[in-house]
Amino acid sequence: MSLTTPGRRRRGAELEEALLDAAWEVLLAGGYGAFTIDAVAERAHTSRPVVYRRWPTREDLVLAAIRHRGMEDAAPVPDTGSLRGDVIALLDYANKHRVDMAVVISVQLGAYFAETGKAPADLRRELLRGRPLAMDTIVRRAVERGEIDPQRATPRLLALPFDLCRQEMLMTLTAIPDEVIREIVDDVFLPLITCGSRGISRREASPGRP
């Protein structure tokens, strides 16, 4: 939501959302090194005590802001009828909505990792804690359809498409070209996860389709 103008008193969920939106904007604009409670309060048109009552440290506020942003952009679970279609749809959504998250984590949080001793993987685990993963649902459906052997669906392999897409984003800090997403799915992920199962190849699944 956009921040409201000064003079209008906000309470409860509306105020918290405004504070988290402001925190995200401050983080995106200047990174963790320039992230202060004062800057967030000023952008949200409120006072420091209002922020401190909810998040006693700037680390707490940063984590809350990133988690809030992630929940706002949470991907719907696609249901295209095929493993290939579902994974491509999920990656396409992340590609359109998560570039700024990749920029924040890779570029703007260097001082955060140095100060806290945490790594990006630690932050990711913290943000995903307790949240259902769309990929788990996609794979369960694929197993039920007989597209893949469940024994091949290891955590490392299921993370592979996102790991490769994340690497592309971090190297360019821009959205990934559509053809790269399809190469990741068709040339890397599907051959690995469907090997020895009833999974079908790209040409068999969608002749003439990109």
C-alpha cells in the first residue's frame, strides 16, 4: 500500500503495513548501511517510538520488512496440468515479482551480513520458516500424475531451478529472459527429475511450443 500523508492517524494493521512498506523502501533505496529507525519513521510520517514499540532493533525491522514484502508477492500455486507447465509458470511469476528482492539480498544487505554474521542462506531459511512451498505442491501433483519418481524429488533437485534463476538475477540484477527460464526447466531440471520415470521430453510434451 502507499504511505498515507501526514495528519491522518493510523492504527493497528494499517499502521504496521505502512511502517513495513516504508522500511522496505528505505532498504531498497540505501541498503542496510543507510537503514535507520529515524529514516523509516520519517518516510512513514510517524515518530521513532511508534517504530520501536514494534521492532526494538533495526535488524528486527529489516527481517519484518523483507518477510512482509515476500508475503505480499507470494506466488500462487500454478496448476497447468503438467510438471513442465507448473514449474515454468512458477519461475515466470518469481521473475516478474522478485527481482527487487534479489537486488536487496545480494547488493543492499552486505552490511547486514557483516554485522550479524549471517549468510544469505540463513536469511532465506528465516524468511521461509513455517511457509508452505509452492514447489512441494507442484511435485506432489506430478508424482500423482506419474510424471516423476518420488525418490528423485530430493530437496537439492527441487531447489535447482530456483538456484539457477537466482544466480541469473544476481549476475544481471534484472529480470531473466523467458528463453533462459525455459532452458533451465527443459535442459537441466526435467531431464534430471524425470530420468527413469514416465516423464516426457519437451518435444513430446509440447511440439512447436517455446
